[in-house]
Amino acid sequence: QVQLVESGGGLVQAGGSLRLSCVASGSIYERNTMGWYRQAPGKQRELVATLSDGGSTNIADSVEGRFTISRDNAENTVYLLMNRLIPEDSGTYYCSLRQGNLYARDYWGHGTQVTVSS
């Protein structure tokens, strides 16, 4: 019903920047929350940042002040601007969407790799 496609990952040196994009398509409720999670090998997936259609944010302490999440509701797109990257930011970044209905079903993209070299 909902498909998410991420782009923008890559290899970057510490201190550099990347911008991730995620485009959603399908049966999308106007009320929803989109965002980003990341996962390193052998570790659990963790929150990076989420943003609702109404502007409510949830941002991890480890990235607050360096990363900025934004969205274009008309284009069903969410962005993550990552500045001053550090090696600890490395991992697979997944786009997410949670429908704003009774069931609150989650959807996930296939992920994009971010590698930060020291």
C-alpha cells in the first residue's frame, strides 16, 4: 500500500555533509509521521529523527544540532540534512512512515548506506 524509496547515501569524510531523501507513494493518509532510523551491524535500529505532518519533531540527542529533518507534504517527501558528520554516524539509514489512523501501521524503505571515514 505504501512504498518508500531512499536516496543520497554514500561515503564521506568526517566533518562533511550529506542529504538523504525519501519519497513515499501509495495509499498515504494526510495525517502521518515520516522520519529516519539507522542501524549498524550487530546493533539494534535506533531513532534518528521523525516529523509529523503537523510539525511535531522527535530528534535523537546524538544528532540534535547537527542533523535537520524537513518534509514537503505536497510531494510526500522527507529529507535529512546531516552536517558535521562523525564516524559514529555510519550505518544503514531507513526511511519510515507511520499512518495517522487507528492502526498506526509502519512502513519502511530498504535503506541507504552512510559511511563516514576518519
